[in-house]
Amino acid sequence: MLWPNHGEIEMRSIFNGFGVCALAVGLTLVAMGRAEDDKAKKIPLDKAPKAVRDAIQGRFPGADVNSIEKETEKGKVVYDVELKQKGRKYEMDIQEDGTIIEIEKEVALNDVPAPVMQALKAKFPKATIKEVMEVNKVTGKRETPDHYEVTIETADKKTQEVTVSLDGKSIKKEGEDKDKK
């Protein structure tokens, strides 16, 4: 009967241990890299790609750009742009190649659809509405309303962002699963 000597067993254990450690370190580095990718990085307008600057100018000529953040979403670089044009606040999500994905438009309280206001009042009866943004998905030059993002101040003075469907039937607080009213 042949038995491996003790030295061979110890060496295999050591190498297997190194392999496990190397794998753990590698996975940690990958996770750190992804976490780093997910962080938004503010950049000046002149450091944004020309295609992004052209998309902003083409859609909102003469607008004042307040901020641009470079983000990675689902492995793609996206520029989150906040701007004002003629006193109205807008936000845009633009891909590196200049493709506009989404445009958010500030909406005056008296222009918010009744079902949305009723849903907000039912869900947050003592809250104050601070801001309403109509979120539009963009395909080419066509904008299609998708939902509303509403910033409220609760009775205990906490600020909360809430997503409301166009018909007011679905309300979701930031960071939670869909919640029917």
C-alpha cells in the first residue's frame, strides 16, 4: 500500500490555502472596483465628453448647467446632469455617446395630476410637498412620461423621495419595494 509522505500532504494544504486566499482577495478587489464604479463623480462641464455637451445644448439651448456627475449603471457610463432653463429645473441622464436616456422636468404643484396628489395625500397626510419632477423616458427625440419623483417633508421634518406612478396607484419610497396605496 502506498501512502503519500507527510510533506506532500502539508504542501498540498498550503497551496490549497493560498488558492483560497488568492480567490478571496481577487473577489474583494472586484467588489471594491464595482463599488467604486457605482460612486458618482462630479465633473465640470468642460470635462464631459463632447457628445454629452452637444446633447445638453441640443435639447436645452442656453441652459445653465448646475452639476454633472459621471456614474456607472449596469456597466455603462452615464452622465447625470442637473440644469435650469428659463427658471425651470431639469435633470437628464445621458450616455457617453450623447444618447439621452431620461429627462426629468420640474412640475408646479397646481399642474400635478389629481390622482397623483390624491395618492400622496392618502399615503402621507401630514407631509409637505417640496418638489415634483415628471420623469420621461427618451427614445430618439420622443419623450414619454413614465412616473413622478416627489420630494416630501414628513410631519417629523424628514425629507423623503417618493416615486408615484402616472395614475397614482403605485407609491414607492426611495429604497423600498413597490407599495400599493
